[in-house]
Amino acid sequence: MNKANPFKQFLGDLPKNIFSGFVVSLIALPLGLGLAIASEAPPIAGIIAAIAGGVVVSILGGSHLTITGPGNGLVIVILSAIVGMGEGDLYKGYLFTLAAIMLSGLLLFIFGVFRLGALSEFFPSTALQGMLAAIGVGILAKQFHVMLGFTDVKGNTISQLILIPNSIKNLLANPSNELILAACIGVLSLCFLFLYARIRNSVFQLIPAPMWVVIASIGVMYYYDLVLKTPEVLGSNLMITLPENLMASLPRPDFSKILSSEFMGYTLSITLVAVIESLLSIKAVDKLDPLKRRSNINKDLRALGIATGISGFFGGLNVVTVIARSSVNVNNGGNNRSANFFHAAFLVVFILLFAKQIQKIPMPALAAILVYTGYRLATPENLFRIYKIGKEQAIIFLTTLVATLLTSLTTGILLGILTTLLVHVFLNKSGVLFSRNWLKPNVLMYLEEETGNYYVSVKNFCSFLNFFKLKAKLDEIPPSEHAIIDFSLCEFVDHTVMEGLNDYSRSFSRQGGFFEIIGLDVHEAKTEHPFAIRKSLPESSFLNFEISLTKRQKLLQKLSTILDWEYLADPVSNYADLEQFFYFKTKWINYRYNNLESKNKDFLLFDLSYSEGAFIAKEDLRSTFLQIKVHQKMPVFTLDKENFMTAILQLSGLQDIDFKKHPDFSKRFYLSGEDVKSIRSFFTDELIFFFESHPAYYLESNGDSILIRGKERLASIQEIKQMLAFAEELLKILEKNNISIF
Amino acid sequence: MVGFAFSPNLKANIYEALRMAHYFGGELVFVHVGRKTPEKESIFNEIVGSSPVQSEKISVHWRIGDPVITLLQASKDFDVDLILLGALKRENVLKFYLGSIARKITRKAKCSVLLLINPSIERQPCQHIVVNGLDSPQTKLTIEAAFVVANALGVKKISLVEEISRSKVAVAVDDDRSLRRATLKKEKLRRQEQTRVKDVVQKLPAALTADVNWTTQSIFGRRGYSIGHYAKLVRADLLVMNAQENLSFIDRFITRDIEHILAELPTDVLIINLKGNE
């Protein structure tokens, strides 16, 4: 990296970040409006939060790629605060809640000042999952009715869930034109949102799904308005209203209830959720950072606190770090905090220029977006995944989920913690281990003087109760070093810890270090350590593939016998060399399977499961890759089809290497790499002709091997054969080139 | 001096004590707090008589009173150099010795104290000694004592552990930059501590250090705690620690350090007390 001139670097990255900020603002607009409406606050409140967050956190924050704004998790708490304190008058409740939001901003700031970010480790990860699922169910239950065009269904989450069939029946029983239109918009939007991730077209994906929904539904409204001449086809309760004059209509936070226990309760739960959601998101985004930076959590919390205070003062919601928008930011090439700032700036532009169009957004469309968000939080897959980890984890998850739905969020999470503790005591058949050792130090870390390795030994037990102690030590180890974690003196390790360690292990391997966990196998033999066995490697949970092969697998097997290659259908988690490829910089590799390897190990064909985005915004992808070893010298480069996305990348500084002699090749392909000179000499006329005359693959070289990908999906047998032929010919040309060069 | 009770470990304790006396050529004073009964006496004599290692200078005393006060008084009366106490690993398993008595004696004794957690009837050769290398005027003598013990028992390996308090690093790790700074700072502190400790060892008479293979290890962590954990981890046979010197402000912290060790004895612990040793 060019350390000497960070400012120049910053300027150079600016176009990329402006672009990414723009894409993020496209998703932030509908989400901001929707989340505010879902919390029964004025729609503009969500936008205010996003703007305050974007401006303040981008300047004062300590993370690099996060986007801040109104959060999903807070919808339920803010909603209950507004309804609860308003006692029938929603606007009054909103003013009281603004005061609570400002106060929670102060609390957040204090959290950051006293470096209490680590406190979030006190929450067992399964209980947190349960809480998030409950929030998801809450959003889904309320918004499902709105999506169908019914805005007046009241009650708590459970009764709203029960009323869903009722709403569908109502819709089918007396279909008025207005209702049908509303429901159509809602349901179609929802279908589109579910299908969107399946459509892998880079131009299409450029605009985030929620924006497509918003644009399409505004289009429909204008169609009714201008073509059919029926303005106000949907009642005003199904449309968004923005204040005419933003500055004049500023609400005043009402602090008159500040001393009541009710007010303090809401403030505390708002703060709690804000902290949890922000920290989870920051952690998740750090894993996606292509530059592998580490966020300063406490600095970020301070900035979020200030932003929340400002947002509350101007009538906005809480500002938290949000994962979905941050993932979009990473995927679109944002690489520093300015993207967050530009996202806010574009929102200001939208509100000022398109206020009229925004008011044409029908509520069912926004509700569909929220239903989808809620579904992503509460997806049943989560429960299955957790069940696979262990039955007791499923119990913890469900207890927290149900408790949160039945009572309040804070009670729910407290019950979740309690359940986890009881489960641990039950599994160990004794609570003495925990009560005796909880407050004692239990971690020893030192730099082994002979080997230069960091050695960490953990004693007694290690669970969510004292994981923060281990974490504090682990954070002090540079991830490029070799760390050995020894659990042989430790009697009990829980799921939260194993999951946390897995994160460390990943970040170490991303930065070229080693992270070894030892001493857990002793437990299996000695005490049948349930947690250690269960989570020793996350990959093991993927190993429930059916024994019988699919048709494609059988064909692959046949192909392997023809070629005399080795075929292995089972998933393998050995992918260390793949992470060096540029393509996987912002992606997350899970495992590869259907491996087809040539006898001399030069060709390796495999299906790869990997994911984009993190946390609830995670998209799982599967594609077929071919990796070939090249024995000749070769520069590091990337070759891709030229398209709209690459055109934008070029705007943002990544240079496309064009050849004057070969206008067709230059136009069709996007070639990039650091060492331009050697790439130019590497791409001989013959090679270029070869590429011109063959179907275009995504191709990447890391210096000694080439990675080839067809479409962003699994390839058919026919396509695989083509790919292999392509690779073989390519190798031949490379060999010939090599001879002619030397 | 050996304080003993009629615990299941009695035989092993006595055997260990006799062996110790043999190696160091010292005089052995057995003190039991409790009523002297012929029964107890005969058991005791039988055990002493059965030991393969015998010591000429043995005296046995039976006293009545509060164990702590009596034993401390006895240690003064007989002007002993070392109190040897049998103990169990955890305080609450056998409260009698460690919980209240051994801990109090250890804290108040004016001489060195050796706590045995795994005494054995057969001789288990002691192979590895861990010594603290705190930055304190006592440390020099503690290290010297460790080498003396090592030579007497034929121990081949000594690890000198410098515990460096985290507050000395004074850089909180938040992000990459602070991590880098903290790592550099630590490296510097580590070097400093190492030279200090190595200096101490090199000033010792060559006769003491020649036969022993010694290494140093710096640990960043809670004082007193880390060394215990380390001793357990490397399966040391003896841990040699400083005792508190006087009750100045800093030494109060050292008291707390030993408390960590006492709460959960990692191995046999020898606490060196200056005055008693001179």
C-alpha cells in the first residue's frame, strides 16, 4: 500500500466510494421509509437517522466499510415505545420516544467512552439469534397485513400472526378494486424480492431489489394517475406522506416522562438492541473487508451515540450499524468511510429533489420489503442450522424466541441467558465449576521465546460468561502470527466460544497467520465434552450429503473414469489457496465438493459453495470452477467479460489494459493487474486470438495457477467438457509461448 | 520445621520432609497442634521409623492452641528457616490446611514456606522449577534460592518467568494501529525485563548456575495468576515465589498475587522470605 500519501490514495478511491454510496442510498431510501413506518414514526424519521448516521459516523467512526442508519432490530422496541408511551396518541408517543432515543444516544456514547463494547460478549450467540428471529417475526407479523392492504390490524405480535389467515380471507371475500391493487403490489413485490437473488445479471443487480420495487410501484401509481386518470386510487392510509417543509415541521422531543420507570425501561431496551445490532454488524462487516482492517468498536459506538443524539433531536430514529446496507457497500466497491458519507448525501438529494415521487410510493410495496427483511431475520433455516449444532442450542433458541414474543425484548434476552446458563449447568451436572471460577482469571497468554508463537492456555471453563477475557487476549495477537489455543486445562467450552474462535481462525488465515486449537480432543475421550465435539469444525455440519449420487454427480463420475481422473463427491474444506485469488477478496468460501482431479494434480475441477455479504444479508452461491496449475512464469492478472460493472470499475481507477492492435479483444474483455508491462508481454497475439475465438470465461491468475469460472452457477456436464477443452488448449498455447519467449 | 496433621497424606508428608532434610542436611522439627495421645504418637513414630531416609536431628513437639498462632510461635521459638506444610490443591476440599491455616501461616510467616500438594512416599525426582522474576529487590534472593534448591535436588531446568502487568503496556488494542503500537511496546518491555533477569542470574556464582539449564519467559498478564497457570501448564514440579517484604502499598498487590497461587496451588510452592533465609 502507498503509505506515503494517504490523501492521494483517498482521492483516488473517491469515485469508487461515491458510486458505492449511491447504490447504498438506493436501498437506504426505501428501507429508511419502511422501517420508520413500521415503527409508527413519520416516514421521514428513518431518512433523518440515515443522514445523521452517514454524516457523523463517517467522520467520527472507527470502522471502515459500515453503513449506518435506522436498524431492523429496533423497529419492535421503538414501536412498543411509541405505542406504549403514547397511550393512544401516536404522535405524542413519538415525541416521548424521541427523548428516549436521544438519551439512548448518550448511553451509547458512554458505552464507547468506557470501552464497554466487550460487554456484548456476555450474550450467548444462540440466545442472540433467538432474539433476532423474534424481531423478524415481529416485523413480519405486522407488515404482512399492510402488504395485503390492511393498515388497521392492531394487537401484539402473536395476535397479529394469528390474524394473518383472517386478512387473507377478508381479501378474498370482498375484493374491492383498491384492496386488490394494494395486495397485488404487495404480493408481487414480495415475490420479486425472493427471486431477485437468483437473477445474476450485473446490470440488473446494480440497482438493489428494494429500489426496483419502489421504482416499479411508483410507475404503477403514475400509470393510474396519468394514463387511467384515477389519482388517489389508493387511500391516503396506504400512501406515504412527507412533511411539506422539513425545517418548519421539526418535532420537539418531549422529556417530561424522563423520570418514569416506563421511559427508562424503553430507553434501556432501545440502547441494548442498538448496541447488539451495531456490534454484530460491525463484526460481520469486518469479515468482508477486502483490506482486512480491524474496526475500532468503541470509537464506532461513540460516533453512533453522537449520531443517535443528533438524529433524535431532529426527529429521527436511532442510528445503528446495519448489515444489509453495509454488505451492499462492500459488494459495490466501497473501501473507506466516505461511502457512508455519500450515502447520506445522496439521501439528502433524493429528499430534496424527489419528494413528490417519494410520496407516490404505495405502502404495500414498502411493507413487502419489510416482510422480506423480517423473513430474512427469522428464516426457518436458522433453526435448522442451530438444531444441527445441538439439540440444547435449539432449546435455547426457541426459549428466547418465544419469551421475546410473549414478553418484551429485554425479558426475552434475559430469559435466553438464563436458559443457556441452566443448560450449561445441566450438561456439566454441576454449577460449582461456574460459580467457583467465574470471576477468576482463567487465561494465560505468552509469546513462546523459543518458537516465537503465541501460546494461549485456558483453564477451568470457557463460555459466554467469560469469553471476553479470552477475547481480550486474542485481540492482542497480530493475526499474521501463529497462535496456539490450548484447552487441555479447560473442562468446558461452549458454543458461543467455539463460534467466536472460528471467527478468529478465519481472520488469522485471511491475514496469513495460523490459528490452532489444541486440547479439545482430550475432552472427547475423557469427559465426552458435548460442546467440543459438536463444534470442533463448522464444516462437519455440512457433511450430511445423501449417499446416493445425483444424476449430475453420476455423469461427473463417468467423466472421471473416461479421463482417468479422480472424483470425490464429498465436500472438502481445504481451500486456503483459493483465498489468494482476487475474486474471493470480498467473498466467503464455505467448502468445495464434486472434486475432479487429474492424476498429475494439474487440473482441479470443483463446485464451490461460497457466499456474498454476511449475517442476515448473506447470499449463498454455488459455481463450478476449474483450477489449473501452470508451470510457466505468468503475471498476476484478471480477465473478465467487459460489461457495465467493469465500465464503472474503470471509472473508479482500476485500469483496463487495452491493446491497440486488438480492438475487438480490448472491447470484449476487461483485463487488469498490477504489473502492466509483463501482462502486456504475456498476452501474445496468439493468446489474444485464442481468447477472441472462444467463449468468454472469467479467468484469473495468481502467478502459478489459473482459476476459470463459467457462469455464476453450477455448470452442466456439457459446459464442464467445454471448460476442460478450453483449459487444455490454453495450456498448450502457454507452453508454446513460453518456448518462444525464452 | 514441619507442621503436620493426621491427614491421609501424613505418611507422604513425613517422607518428603525427611528427604528434604536429607538433601539440605538440615535439622527437622515436627510440630503438631493438638493433644498428644499415645495412639497418635505411635502412628507417627511408626511412619518415621519406616522411612528409608533417616535424619539424625529430629525433634517432635506437641502443642495445644490455635493452629496458626501456635505454628507461627513455634517457628519463632525454634528459629526455623523453612516451614513445610502439606496442602491440597483446592482450598475448599481440605479447608484445614490451605483454607485458613496454611494461607495465614504463609502470609504471616517470618521465614520461607514450602507447600506440598503432591507429596509421595516414593521419591519423585523434581525436574523443573519455575521462578518468578518480578522487578523487586527480593527477586535476586529468590532466584538465588531457586538455584540453591535446584543444585541440592539435582534439578536440571529452571524457567525464570517475568510477569509484566498489562497496565504497563498502556496501549488499549482497538484496531490495527493500536495493535501494532501495543505489540512494539510489549516487545520493548519484554527485552527490558529479560535483560534485567538475565543480569541477576549472571551475577550469581558460576558454581550455582553451571549445571542448570535456565531459560526466561515473559508473560503479559495478571501478576501472580499468570505464573501459577504457567507452572501448571509446563508441569513444573516446584514454583518459587517472592514473599511480601513489608506492607508498603505496592506489596499489598504482591500479597494479592500470592493469593492467586494459594487459591489454587498449581504445584508445590516454595515461598522465599528474606529474613528467614539470611
